[in-house]
Amino acid sequence: MALQSLDIRRRSATTTRSPDIRSISTGGGVAKLIDTTKCIGCKACQVACMEWNDLRDEIGTNTGQYQNPHDLSESSWTLMRFAEVESPKGDLEWLIRKDGCMHCADPGCLKACPSPGAIVQYANGIVDFHEENCIGCGYCITGCPFDIPRISKRDHKAYKCTLCSDRVAVGLEPACIKACPTGALVFGTKDDMKLHAAERIEDLKSRGFENAGLYDPAGVGGTHVMYVLHHADQPQLYSDLPDDPHISPAVRVWKGVTKPFALALMGFTALAGFFHYIHVGPNETDERDEAAARDLARKQEKAP
Amino acid sequence: MTNHWVDIKNADIVLIMGGNAAEAHPCGFKWVTEAKAHNKARLIVVDPRFTRSASVADVYAPIRTGTDIVFLGAVISYLLANDKIQRDYVTNYTDFTFLVREDFAFQEGLYSGYNADKHSYDKSTWEYETGPDGFVKTDPSLAHPRCVYQLMKQHYTRYTPEMVERVCGTPKEKFLQICEMMASTATPTRAMTIMYALGWTQHSVGTQMIRTAAMVQLLLGNIGVSGGGMNALRGHSNIQGLTDLGLMSNLLTGYMTLPGEKEQSYADYIATRAFKPMRPNQLSYWQNYEKFFVSFMKAWWGDAATADNHWGYDFLPKLDKPYDMLQSFELMNQGNMNGFICQGFNPLAAAPNKGKMNASLAKLKFLIIMDPLATETSEFWRNFGDHNDVDPKQIQTEVFRLPTSCFAEENGALTNSSRWLQWHWKGADPPGEARSDLEIMGGIFTRLRALYQAEGGAYPDPIVKLSWPYAQPHSPSAEELAREYSGKALKDLADPKDATKVTRKAGEQLAGFAELRSDGSTASGCWIFCGAWGPTGNLMARRDNSDPSGIGQTINWAFAWPANRRVMYNRASCNPDGKPYNPDRKLIAWNGSAWGGADIPDFKADEDPAHGMGPFIMNPEGVARFFGRKNLAEGPFPEHYEPFETPLAANPLSPKEPLALNNPAARVFPDDRKAFGKPAQFPHAATTYRLTEHFHYWTKHVRLNAILQPEQFVEIGDALGKELGIASGDHVKVSSNRGYIQAVAVVTKRLRALQVDGKTLHHVGIPIHWGFKGLAKPGYLANTLTPFVGDGNSQTPEFKSFLVKVEKV
Amino acid sequence: MSDPRAPIGSAEQREAAEARRRDLILRYSAAVRTRHWLVAIAFVLAALSGLALFHPALFGLSGLFGGGPWTRVLHPFLGLLMVVIFLILAGAVAADNRMEPRDWAWLRQYRDVVNNREDRLPEVGRYNAGQKLIFYVILACLVGLLLTGLPMWHAYFSMYLPVGLIRLSSVVHAVCALVLICTIIVHIYAAIWVKGSVHAMTRGTVTPGWAWKHHRAWFRETMTHAANSRPRAD
């Protein structure tokens, strides 16, 4: 279920403006705040996600860690990642991070997607996949700085967290938020979430986490899923959360300048040929050439 | 819980020890995060493993499994030595000043009266000294060498930070840091809550561990106050209700007890339970025991319970010994118990020493399984390869499987850890041929009764005279049972102060246990539940979460036993004058003529505080006990004993007394003692536990949970992994002297090697959730490994401390 | 010994003889023509499907292939087909595409080339330097497309490779395709411009005058070869 087209702010592989008549949503759009410092890794969010979205991943195996399933998949749109880190003081920290789509303001997936309307960004900030338009090329994976989308081996469509766009559209919070028992997941306007995060960060600083902070990376224009981290100066501690995520330069070139330049160059080449023809005209052979050829042939026949 | 889930948010310090609330109680754990977020609370976690709770703790300290009494005893010692106690509270509300008998003694880990042959005590010396007036002697100056304060101080001098480091493996600095944090709640305006669960109960000294923690809380004045308390986190959603309703083999409902075989006289039975006050002007509420008991007997046997037959006292069995789980399976193994109705229980998985369980079940003539799931127990006779390697041809037990509905498929009340009876409504019909437990039990009972009526027998009276007033005898309803355990008037009840007034008409539901009478005019199946279904209806079904108190006292939400009281002993939240110790978190107060406030007073409602009645009204002393008298098997003060499978050769606290190595008062069956392993062969300390992704052995039948934790694993520390060449993901074999399991290894920093008594000790963590039935990957039952020995009082098996060895497969 | 650059096999010899009988010269045997046009068809399809995936404005081209998903499915197979057939074709024509000293002179005189002043140019063999250059550019582009296309092929390869490589591949793939398409546009235009070329690639033959004018060195060789292979009259 999608929001109405009036709420679509951006659309993949679309060069014209999307319906823009509605004024932008308030409070900087919606945002999910994941407080890693309150999270106990109970995986209720994973269950809620599976239940609401009717997803059932494989019953897998244990590979020597708590993380299960082992990775995001077309059927696991969110996943707790567990990292054991020793602080310089020698104390152990078990940093647990709920992984999933970050809903970037500048989404790499949307930029990379070649299929019109397969990826949309709503006015509230949610980046959503419309699988009926997905062609399964995987460019969204190439474009994503967070390694989030996954393509189903069964239907070859790309899937990821929708931020429960269907629930949010009717005024409900995402399923994971509703299920979180400790309040580690909260949802509201982005402005409110930043205020909430500021309070949390103050509390964390009072507990000795001097580098506590909010993860809302500017490299992707900010995100609509944000983290409160104890160590905001070292996001990579949290199972390789990117330090400074941004759309890769290769993708920017590929999906940026290359596109108009290529069309122009191809058009120019064709036009060059056309006008060459108009100006110089065809290169033809006539009877004189044939006669010359016959002469040469005769000479050559005599030569030996 | 003495307090309740929501009240945890009022704590200033939260200690999670002997439990892992974030893992096993994630929904309740939200109140810890509330306390941290909104009350600036600090969270302390003490556990052998760095757990999910530890991951959000402010301070974590490791501890060797089974040594909590050393840790907590040293906390007591620290608090006393540094005078970090709430003195006003302790001197007025505890037995600090009470004098103990002169012949009471303690030496090298043993109390006076020990009988080494019987592994038990003659407890006669474990008592206070009484004066000529019949009351206990006291010394308000606390100078008397035999006052409880002095004895306790003396007892715990051996429990030093150095001893903690040596026995528990806890670094001394961490221990002292934690002591300091705990001590900060000795002021009247700060409170600490202690949250524990099976991490304390499942030890051979589990009850004493809990008691030690309670003593810490008493010293700090944290019992009876908002944000404090001793809070047992119950596992199964209705396990609280199980004990409340007396499903333990030695209990009747409401914590009344079955008589022993020597108690053939009804008068003696009542006299030994209706405690007389031990100090002047104390309430000693158990004086009302007979009212509760007679009302209970009227609920069970109705008109057949009369004053003439002592309310049917002879119908009750008289115990020659406790018939707890371990005893029952021992009898089964000896061939002395050959039929077993197994209702909502999966003992093959849930009881210790699976090998013994297999052998015991195989000796049964019949086994009836009542369960919503196809449990391991129901297929104990089937060969599942290495996971259950039995020969079905050798097993003659006839197994009947009666599928039951689950909680969501029936109406009823569940009692949570907060002692709240919360009514729930059926959400769906049970599948297939499943029937409710009530219907199955009703059917079995009515047929048995018919057989007894037709054929008689040795003593059919308790069966044929049982009151069975249900509209459909073969299928009593939850509502009928709820009204029955709550209670009603059998005759018009006259006001004791004015005989012309009728306070309750015959047949009317009672509002509370204060209305119960010992003359047979009231019936109540469980006195502490009395009023749950009162004259105004089903209070358990209330869902009003308004909180005028602002501290989470939602007293119109469901019904909390007793008497809808949310915080037990709440009289102790006020000073002797009746003023709240902490005005910001006021539970009740004396207004000059009555007690009242945000909670139901746990006190005589109109008792002027000037008269000196103590706040612990269930105790005949009127105060809380540090000196446990004869109540527990091991002694009046908790003493550390090693687990029955210990890596140590001697108890460091009483090294010269071999009898004090393990709990000297525990009951160990001879064959089980032989099955204990020795550290030479099994060098690692193992502990079993639950994961948040699963619920016991149930959710491996559920696809969602199986996805989240699909396959059996064991956890070992980095250091042990290195020593044995085991990497995460390798398969390992873990053996005890009773069997072995194989599982995937999770090699983790979270289980660190400890220095114990000069040696390096490794822990092995064994989650329990796998078996050979269900959707998750088949695995071994973890209780293949565990020893068949229980706590000296509750007989809860020692699942948390035993010895294993680990090998790479 | 026959000329190694002459059409191989008896079928082609018969084809050449048949051409001579009609006073024409066989330039491309049927086998070569077939390979060329197979490459050409594969190219057109790969290019159209590729362009559909490349630029939103051209996404409509995916309709030619049954929609977006089919375009995504078919494109890599079409590309692979193009590369494989081209390599077979290249095996047959590689020898004639070796750059020779006179080719460099020819290239330096590109102004004469584009202005139809062929009389000023050095004699040209079977292929002129422009054709040889196109051959090498196509070869390079196809190798580039193959090497970058495989990592992008999500159904079979992407999951085994680091995303950085896929990202780089994506942009290089686009550049290679661009160069290839432009080169092919030049190639097609040249065929339209130089009359008789289309006939050569469709019917296989050229007139002696065409050969004399555009590929005189090759014409001489053909004559020599024809004289040697002509049966004695007496």
C-alpha cells in the first residue's frame, strides 16, 4: 500500500517534477530514532516486522553469534547486529544496533534505480520501494551507502524496510516501534526526535559517555532513521555503521553527468554523420572507376 | 515481588543479580529504562555472564556462579562497618535489638544442632530469648553481644572484599564501587530495587541467596518503600498464581501449609500456625489462620465440612515428607510411583538429569500428557537418534496425549510478578480436539467420583464429598472457579460490633479476607485472592490505568493480592510517627485518625502509630527478621556453601569443615550423589539459562521464534576458546558426569575467565531452549547435563551451577 | 598455396568463382556476413535494452522487450551473445585489421578522407585504417562491457563481489557502451556514405571499380589471386 501520489516527493528514473502541490510536511518529516543505549537486542522489532509485513525468513543455523538471521534479506527487513567492544578502560560493551533502511534524505537507491516509480520518496521522508515497478536489476544495492536492499531469489524484486509507510499513512507508528519494550525505538517528527535525542545524549554524558551523540549523517542529506550512539565519534564500532556515508562518487558519475552527456554525444555523432552527408555527400563509384579497374586488371594479367 | 513492575521506575539504584531481566523479562525491563531515563537511576548488573541486561548497565561485575551469598554477605559487612544503614528504619522495623538464645552457636560453617547422618538440623536453639512476660528480650542499645545486630555483624566479618575477590572472582574495586552505589540508598529519600529470578532460585542455596539480598535491602531501608523491594521476576506468566494457589506439594492455597503426619490433631495444626505476637501490641496477622483455613475447607468440601468433623481436617493428606518434583521422580525411578498425570509440564526437558528422567518415565505404567504442544516428554519413548537415544521396544509405558487449549483460547486470570490477577478473555477457539484443562480435569474427576461412588474404596470421602457446584460438572468455567477462590458468605454475616446489622447476605461475594470467619459461615478458596471477584464484580477485569499518585500506583487496574495492595509492607515507607520517609514518593501516611494514600495500607487501618505496632504484620515479631529463626533449613543467617558440583576442594569460608563444603541441609538421594562430577574430570563451571528469543521449550514450535534463534549453541569465553582451539561456529561437545550435548560454540568476550582461589576458572553458558520436537533445528535437552539436587528449602533444582568439560567435535 | 587472407573453404571458393563469373569481387563470404549481422542484431538489442536501463528518457525502450523485468533479464544475455559472436567474427578478420605503416599516413590525411578525396590517399588494403580503428575500439569496448557487465549481473555474480567493484563497473560499463554506440553510429554512417558497402555486407560482392577505388591494394591482391586460381583455357 502506498501513500497517495500527492505525497510523493521524488520518484526514481523520472526526469520531471513529481506532484508538488501540497505544502511540505511539518517537523522535517517523520523519523525513527533508534536509541542503541536503551536497546537490549531482544529482537521484538524483528518479530513485529515479520508479523506486520507477513514475512518469514528461513529457519537458519547458528554461526557462532546471537545475530539471526545472519544478514538482512528480502524477508528480514530489520536485524539486530551485535558487536562486542572493549573500552580503553577494559570494560566490555555489547553494542547492539538495529540495522535496516535509513531512509536517507538523498537516497542512493532512488538515484540509482532505472525503473520509473520503483522507488519513491514521500513528502514525509519515507523512501519506499514499489515492487510492482521493480525490474530486479539490483542498482539500488549498488547505490545504497548502507548495504540495505536485498533482491528476492524467488521473484527478483528488491525489498527493504518501508518504515511501515502503510501504517504511517494512517497515523500509526511503525510496527517495530510499537513492539519495542524498552522505548529504545521512538517515532515522531524529525524535529521532535532530535529534541528527544538531545535529552538522551545529556543523560548519557552524565553517565560518562562523553562522545554520546546523534547519528544523522549529512553525507546523505540526513536520514529519517537516526541513532543515538554512546560513541558517536566511532560509528564503525556498531557493526560497521559507516563513518561518513554518502552516495559513492562512481554512482554519482554514473547516474549524474554520464546520462545527459551520453545522450548528447550519441545524438551529436548521428547528427555529425547526417550533416556530413548533406555537405560532402556520398562516396560513390562510377563508370570511370570501373574502367580504371578493368585497366588495372588487364595490366596485372599481363604482368606475369 | 514485594513491589510491582511499574514501581521499578521509582528506583534510584537498580540491582539485577540472580537474573537477567532484559533477556528474560524484556517487557518488564522497560521500567528499568524508565528509571534510568526519568529518575537518573543507575543500573548494576552482577552476573557470571555479560548479559543483555549488562549491555545497558552502568556498572557490571562478573561473579562465579553460585557464590552470591559471599558477595551479598560482604555487602552486609560493608554496610555495617561503614555505618551505611538506614538506622531509624533498622532499629524500629527489624529485629536488630532482639536477643538470641544463649545456646545458639555457629562454627566452621555449621549451626548448632547439626546431625551429620541425617544432613539436617535440630533447630531448637535457633530462637530468640524470651523474658518472663513471654515476649522476646531486646536491647535497644545494641550493645548486647547476643542481640541480632551484634551476631549478624560478627557472622559477616569473614565476608570481606578480599574474600569476594577470592571466592567470587569479582575484582575488589568493582565490588567496592557497587557497595558504594548501593550504600547511597541508605538515606530515606533514595531507594534501590533488587530484581532477581531463577539465577538465585536455581541453586542448592537459592533461598538463602534471596534472603541475603533481602537483608541488604532491610539494612538500607528499602523494603516497603516505593522504588525499593525484593522483586522476584516470575517466568511463566502464571507461575506466581501457581504458588499462590498452593500447587506446591506441601502447600494449601494462600501459603497455608498441609499438615505433616505428626499433626493429626486439628487444634495443634491451627495452634502452630496462628502465631501469637512475640512483642507487645503486635498484630501478628497469622493469628487469623483458622479463619482462612476454615473458609478454604468450606470452599472445597462445602456442607461436608462441619465444626464436628473439624471442617474436614481428616480429608487432608498428612505428609510424611515433601513430595516435590525431585522426590516424585525419585519415587518414579524407584518404581514406587507408576502413574503420572503430567499437566502443562515437560519434565523430560525441564527436570534435571535427563538420563534419570528417561529411566523414570520408562518405569511408569501410564503417562497422561495434557499440553497444547507435542512435548519431548510425550515422546520420551521414541528414538530421536543421539538427541533421545532410547529403545522403544524396552519401554512399556502407555502414553495418553490430551491436547489442551492455550491461555489465549480460554477465559481466566493470570497472576503476574506484581501479584496482579489480570483477567483475560478467549481470543480464539482451540484447534482440533483440544479442550481446556478445566474440562479435562472436570471430566476425569466426575468419572473418578462415579467410580468411588459405585465401588467405594479405602477412604472415598475426600473424593465423593468434594464440593463440585459447577453448572456443567464435567466442565467448570473459569468464572465459577474465580468466584469460588475469591469467596462468598454462606450465611447472613452479622456485624461483630452490632449483631442486628447484616454486613453480607448469604450467597453474596466477599469484599476481602477481613470478612472471613472461622465458624463456617464464609467460604474462600484462596484467602489472599479474597475480593478479586467481590460484591461489585470481577475486579481482575479492571483496566483503568489512571495514576493520580504520579508514581505508577494504578490501583484500579486489575486486582493485586492481598487486598489490592500494590506495595507490600508499605507501612515501612513511613517513619515511626507515620510520616512518609520520602515525601516525593508517598505510598501511605497516618492522617491522625487513619492510614491512607496511594496504596492500600499494609497495616491495621486505624492503628495510631504512637502505640508502636510494627510494620511487618505477618511476623509475630511485628518487625522484619535478620535472624531467620527456624524458618529455613540451613540456619538463621545465610552462609555460603559451594554448589554441589564445585571447582573448589574446600569452602574458603570454612575450610576445615568438609561437611560445610556444600549445603549441609540439602536433601540428596544416594544415587544422585554418586552422579556428581569432580573438577579433575569436569573443570569448567557451567550454568544454564534462557534467551529472550525463546520461551522455555514452547517457542521452538513457533516459526517466528525459530527464525530468531534457530539452532542450539553454548557460550564459552575467548580464553577458553583459545585454550581448546575452538572458534565461533565450531561444534563442541559439552559433558557432565551425567551425559553430554553437542552444539555450536559461541565464543565471546562476554564470558571472561575468573581468578578463583588462585586458579583460572572458565564458565560455560548453556541456553536451554532446544530439544527434539518443534520447528527449530533439533538439539539436545540441556538438562541432560544438570545435577539432580535442589535447594534445601524449595527443592528447586540446581540448574545454575554444575561442572562440565568442553571438547571440540 | 592459397592466399591466407582469401576466403577459406570450398564454399567460399565457389562463392568467389560465382562472383567472378558475374564480373564482381567477393568481399564478404556468407559466413562472415552471417556473423556480422548476428553481431549487429545482438548489438542493436543489447544497446536498446541497455539504453532503456541507462536513461529514464529511454526507459520506454524496455517495452520492446516485454517490459522492465524482461529487459533486465535479457540484456546481459544479449550482451554476452554479442561478445561471443564478435569474438568469432574477429578471429576471421583480425589478420586483415593489422595496422600497417600506410594506415598511419591514411589517418593523418583524415581531411581528405572525410571530403571524398580518395585519390590523394595512400592505397588501402582490405580494410582502411578507419575500419581497423573501429575494429579495435569495438573489441576494447566489448571486452570492457563483458568485464564490467558480469559484476553487475545481479542474478549470478553480484553477491560474490564487493559493492565498490560493482559501483566502478557500473560507471565503466556505461562509458564503454557509450563509446561503442558512438563507434557503431560512425560505422553505420560510413556504410551509408560509401556507396556499395551495404551491398557488400548484404550480398557479399563489390564491383571491381568499388574495390579499385576504395581498397586498391586489396583489389590488386584479388586480381593476382584470381589469375592464379583461374583454370587454364587450353
